[in-house]
Amino acid sequence: MFGPQVPTVTVPEIADDTYLLDVREDDEWAAGHAPGAHHLPMMELPSRLAEVPTDRDVAVICRSGGRSAQVVAYLVRNGWEQVRNVEGGMGEWAAAGRPVVGGDGQPGRVL
């Protein structure tokens, strides 16, 4: 579906020091995201590529894994090596019992 298989990571495999890149839209981010994640909507990626680190592990997450897989494929084509798609996205993140916070700092939910 996405051409070459994109590298993936499962929620339990994500280390605490991994750069978590959330590529969902603003309303999805505001409703609930992983604490410490970095928000960069998918459509803004080409103009904000410099914000994505190249010197550490990057895990890309969206709601279910589709958009993030496209972003990972794009980053790999542009020279990123330490980048992985989060399998199952934020749905899997929440299901695994990982914290989700809203834009106001209160407990959030996954849209």
C-alpha cells in the first residue's frame, strides 16, 4: 500500500528518550496527545523539515498509523535513518495505558 515497507515500532518499544512526532491535525492534538510529543501537522512537514531531528530516534504517530506511515516514508526518502512509524497510532498508545493529555493539560482523549 505504501510501496516499500516502512519501518515500524510498537508502543511498548518506544524509549523515553525517543522524539515522538505527532502529525495529526490541530483539533486532534488539542483533544489528546502523548505528553512530551512534538506537534507537526502532516501538511506542514515539507516546510518544517528542519524541526525533525536527524541525530536521535524519531517515532511518528497519528490516529491509527496511516498518515504517520506516509510521513515516515517521506522522511526516509529525504535521508532520515532513525525514524519509525508507531504501529496502531494514538489508539494503540491509549489502549496500552500510556498517558494522553489535552491541550489544557487535563486528561485527554483520542479523536
